[in-house]
Amino acid sequence: MKEELLLTVLHAFKGERTIYGALHILQGTKSAQAIQDCHFFSLFSYYHLFPKITRAEVESLVKRLEEKGLLNVTEDDRAQLTNKGINHTLQFLQRHPFLKQLNGWKYLRLTESFWLRLTLLIQTFTHLKVGHTQFIPLTSNKEIQVWVKKQVRNQHEQVDLVLENVYSDIAGFLHTCTEKQAQTFVMQLSSPVQIGLTLFQTAAKLNLESDHITILHKATLHKLFDALHEGAFPALYPCMDGIEKQYFTTETAAKTAHLIKQGLTIEQVVRKRELKRSTIEDHLVELALYDSSFSIKPYLTADDYHTIVKVSKNLDTFKLKQLRTHLGDQFSYFKIRLALTRKDSSYGPS
């Protein structure tokens, strides 16, 4: 599955980024370039899918894909899929519809913490129900343990009700999933009568590749998060409450965003922070990418925005150098990048 997912990312690039751009997305590199590429090429789903993937592994995968006749690699490490590769990719996506449920960027920080909270909550309350006050917790994460202990303190007289509501909501959610998703979810849960399996063990039990089961499980959780944000399955919502969202790639970008939101101009931020204007502009592009309520109007006229987006669509490219050559010197790289952060929306909001 890893080969096909790399192929999917490279297909989206259309030869405009190198194979290492795909590495940074799959790895979940915390860089403005990686997040910008996720936005430009609609690849947020695949962000951080394989956090341990290496440069050497990507090179090896690309070599195998080339040997299979699925792509060709140029001297500058850009990959173009062959017709065979395009058909292979489309068939892969069709066979695995659960991939549409992924949103690696949006739920990066939430996925692991939510799952640990939920599974330890279930383990703890099922043990309390049968009078067991001592057991080996499935995670040694102190932050997760403290959170579950707080739930126990607040609801120690409602053990049956908590379990009933959690069970009802999990059952309701899993009825919206495929059988494999439901099996993967349930097989990992621990109680006094069941020790939850690891993902690796689950994969072996279901006769699936470990990569397949890992991504399937992520997709299931991301599907659940979407439902929770819409108000469904309220008994499960506390497990996501208060978990910090993923924003800026660096602390310095966050500081700039704070000053901009206070009403400072770029020039004022440059002086206050004693940084280059280009650095502050990079931070502004990040802010525009991460915060849909952030207005780009102070930095880009409506006419310039529409011109840039139209040219990008007509040329079918996100190559900044090519766009600037076509647009002319009056359009800075900053303006072009800023416009493209809203390529799928509108010029607003005000």
C-alpha cells in the first residue's frame, strides 16, 4: 500500500514537485513548504501517513515503481506517471474508498491522544464495573492517565451509565463503517475479559498488511472526528475535548500571527521582531493557510487575487517561478503565494 500511496501523491504533483516533496508530506514534515504543497495539490489527507518513512525508502519505492513501468523520473528527481501508472492509481483509490475519510493534517495532534483516552477510559471503567481497582493500564502516558483519573473522579457513581453511553455511541458509529474498520476498532479494545491487540497483531489476525491496517484505523478515527464535530455520538466527545489543535510550523510564526491579529502592519512587525520582511511574509502565508477566517485583503487587492488564481488555473500550474514570469514583476512571490492559499475559496473574508 505504501507504493500506491506514494504514487497517489506523485500523481497529484503532476511533475511540479520532486519525489522528496512527497516524502515531506507522507512524513509529516513541519515546514511551510510541505503544508503549502498539501494545500496547492489537495493532499492534506495524506499528511503524516508514514512519519517514519525515510529518504532512502522513498528512493527505493520510486525505483520499484519505475521498474514496474508506473512512472518515469527526470534528472531533477521529478516523477511523471505513465498511463499505466495513472490507471493503477485510479484503480487503487477506487478499491480503497476509506482513504477519502483521511485528513492527516487536520487531525494530526488529535488522533493518538483521542485513541489513548478512549481505550484507557474503556479499560478503566470496565474494570471498575467488576470491582477491579488495580490493573495494568494499556498506556504509560501520564497525561492520558491523569485525564482518565479525572473522568473517574467526576463520574465514579455513574460507571454503568458511562459504559452504556460509550457502548451505544461506539456501536452506532461502527454501524456506519465497513466490517474491516469495525473489526480493527474493536479488536484493539481492552477490558477485564479481553486484552486489546496491537495494530500489528490486528493486521496478522485479519490477514492484511500492517500499513493497510494502520491507515484503515486512522481513516476510521478521522471519520469519527468529523461526526463528533457535527454533534454526533456525544458520549465520545469528551475524549477529544481540549486536545490542542495543530497550527503553525514554528513558534516564531505563531508570534508573528499574534502581532498581525493585533492589527500591526508588516512593516511594524518587521521592526518589532527585527526579522527580514521575507520571513514575516512567510509567516503571513502560513497564517492564511491555517486560518480560514484570516483576511488577505490588507495585502492583496481583489483584482490581483482574481488575476493570479485565473492564470494558475489556465496554466494548470502552481510553479511560482512560471506564474511570476507569466504575470509580470508587479506580482511578487508573496502576492502569488497568498492568492493561492485561497485558490479553492474566495477573496474574503473581510
